Amino acid sequence: MGRSGRVTLTDVARASGVSRATVSFVLNDDPRQTISATTRERVLAAARDLGYVAHGIARALREGSSRIVVLNVDWGMEGNFSRSYVKGLDEELAEHDHILLVRHGHAIPESTQKVLDTIAPRAVLRLGEAYMQGHEPIEEDWESGFAANAGLQIGHLAARGHSRIAMALPDHDFPLTEARLGFSREAARRLGLAPLERFVVPGPREAGAAAVEAFLAAHADVTAVAAFDDDIALRTLTALGDLGRRVPEDVAVMGFDETEYGSLSSPALTTVHIDAEVLGRIAARTALGMRSDGLTPVHGRIVVRASV
């Protein structure tokens, strides 16, 4: 072991019986070098056994950037989708010796630039950025992407006999609100349903009840509410209960992007569960300039409970 007590590349090379250069190629996952699987595993095993930790600052100087990838997650996007996405992104980056830094809240350009100047990240990502920029879904998105998950919600309500559906939206300007609304409206059109109505359910309980009451008074033919997410669905459930409306007999309510709270409501909330771990792994490989062969997005699924 090195004189300072810190395990060095030389220590790993000696333990694995290869050159220091080979150890460097393996630990840096250098795509320009062809190292046999046996040698690679021997080096990695020696590094694990010795507790080797790379000197990040020195490597950043060599590579021109740190081995940090930054993910910005806007407020209002903290659901199962974001949690599973972060998990996949983090684990995939770790497998390639990179570190994930997650920033919550609105990422203004000035603060992002400070991050760039301070840590020189390998990449800066923003959850859902493509859709925030007005990305039009291709047909693949309707098979396994964000649009497909929005379509699951509308499709489930339609399958239960609802042809007049409204979408309950948050009272704050979330980055993906318009994209979600657009996908849901297109899903309704594809299913031959009436155009999707929209209304906002504010946070204070009394205000939420007043908003729901006013909307239903003006749209008596609406029999189902597709909520922006589980939080808005729970606001709607509470409002309907306060108004003496039965769920689902009078109005069905369906959530989106499952949280654990929906199972605790009365009635329990039917919702859409989205597992985005694979999407996180794909994003990690893309950020590192690697192929994503063998990684296929997982389809969303309906969690059937009592509110529909």
C-alpha cells in the first residue's frame, strides 16, 4: 500500500498482476482500449478488496470535467416517476464510476451556471426537459413513453363507460402541465370521446370544494375526473366528500403517478403507476456517450382501487 496509507493504482496493479496502465484503463472504463473480461474482473476484484478510491480532482483535471452528473428536478415533479428515474440514473452512473447530484426546485440559469463553474459536471440534465420544450410525441411515445402513460389514465376511464371526462389541474404553474393536458386530450380524441374539459383545484380545502362545485354545476354531464397527479386527485376526492358527492357513484376520480397516500384515502384511489428506472439508466448512458442497447422502457400500469 502507498506510504500515505491511501490505496493507489500501483497497489491495485500489483494485486491483480497487470500493469498500472491496464488498471487505469479498466477503472476509467476507457472505450478506446480492449481489455479481456477476465482481466477486467481481476482488476475490479482487486480494487474492491483493497478499497481503492479514485482521486476525483486529478481525474477531473485529466478529463476536463468532473465525474458528476447534475439532475434538476422542478417542484411538483416529486412522484414515483421521479423517484424511480433518479434511482436508475444514480445506479447506472455509479456502475460507470460517476456521481449523481440532484437539485430540487426551479433551476434558474444563474444558479445552473454557478454549478457549472464550481464542479464542471460531465452533464446537466433536467427531468422531463424534452416535453417542457414542446417536444411533439412520436408514435413510440404513445407505445411506452409519457404520452402512453397519460393515455392509460383516459383509456381506463373510457373502459369504465365514461365519455365525458374532465382533467383536474394544479393551481401552480408546473413545467409539465401543458404537456400532460395535451397528451390527455389527444388520448381522448383517439378514443372517440368528447373533448376533455379542464379545471383547477386549489390547495386550501374550502377553495378546492368551491372550485369543484362550480365546475360540476357548469358541466353536469361530466362523470369522471382524471387528475394531474395523485395530490390533485386527493384534493378532488376531499372536495367531493365535502360536497356530499359519492365517489365513484356520482363522479369517478383517478390519480396519476402513484404515491402511497392514495391507498389511504376513502375511497382508495385508482391511479397510474409509472416505473421510470430504465429511463434513468438510458439517460445515464446517453450522458456518458454510451449505447443503451438492451434497455427497454417499462410500460405504466393501472393500480385499481375503489375510486373509479
